[in-house]
Amino acid sequence: MILGLNESPTELLPVTYIQWNENETDILRAYIDRSDGNGYCKKLWLNNVLVWDGSIPSPDNPREITITK
């Protein structure tokens, strides 16, 4: 599944909810850097745990995460 994040310009850390079923929901929070006017995700938290940090450039840091249930 490919998921687009909430990039709301009015939220400091926009939230995206993934509702897997009526009992299971994961929460993604994204830090969106808007300094250049475009808006790029720089950090991503899954259920309040930092799972991706794009502010540290590295070839070993792709712009993707895998959630295994």
C-alpha cells in the first residue's frame, strides 16, 4: 500500500490515521519542512516513535517505512 501523508499547512505536526479495523488504528505524525515554500517531510513518527529522519541525508535512509502487523 502506498500512503500519502496529511500535509496540512495549519498543523505543526500533521497527523495521518491508518485505521486497519474497528479496533486497530496507527497514528503517523510528520514534520513538514516548508522553508522553501514546497513542503517536504523531514521526520516521521509512528505511534509517537520516530521511525524516519530525513534531516540526516544518507543513501541508507530511503523515503519509506514498512509497517508490519
